[in-house]
Amino acid sequence: MSEGIKILAQNRKAKYNFFIEETYEAGIELKGTEVKSIRGGKVNLAEGFASVDNGEVFLKQVHISPYEQGNIFNVDPVRPRKLLLHKHEIRKLIGAIKEKGYSLVPLSMYLKRGKVKVSIGLAKGKKLYDKREDIAKKDAQRRMQRELSGKY
């Protein structure tokens, strides 16, 4: 990512469990205490997903821990949050999701010019043999690096 961007949370499981076809940058509608909690890095994207309901995109099952000093202003940690995308992007996503096997997965959450942004990916699920293949490639790469560095 480019300059001026501070990554707050990443979904590392997404690249392991899915083939990421396209990525989109979206704003996210948040309450004040949620922003403070996110800035503190208290967000979990691992089980999150996005869905399109009535022409709007919502981020679901993303856990944002309540802010400690938030008392009565704290909201439900896993409430659905609206994602802010352009209309043509939403139309494109609706068409892609209708295809079999595609879903929207949050990849990372970051600050860009003081605003919280979410990177979502149009993803297709991996089969078990695809995951094994990826692990084998990483293992082979690691072995080659060890051989080249002479630490083996």
C-alpha cells in the first residue's frame, strides 16, 4: 500500500482460504467509540464477510471490541456495518456474487488520510487440495531460501 496508510487489522486467513479475484476499497459507517477502538487495533476480521442487501453492502460478523472509556456510547461488537461504495461498484458486485462460489471477504482495515477504510475482496473458495498445494509451494520456497543463505 502507498504512503499515508496505517494498517490496523489484516485478515491473513482470507488468502489461505480463498482465491482473491478483485479488491475494492470501501469506506465504513461507524460510531465514534468504534473508531477509537479500531485506532487501538481492537478489531477481528477473521470471521467477517460482506453481503449485498437492497442495493447496499454490509460488513457482517466483524468484531470490534467495545471502547473501554465508551460506557453508554458503546454499541454491539458484531453489528452489521454499512460499507460505502460507488453505485457502479455495487452493481458489479451483485452480478459477481450471483455466480456460484463467489463471496465478499474483508482483507484489511486501515487508516487513509484519517478515515477508516476496508479493503474487501471478491473471492472464490479454495478446495482442500488447493490449500495443500499452496503449503507445499511455501515449504519448497522456504527450503530454497535456507539453502541459499547457508543456514541449513
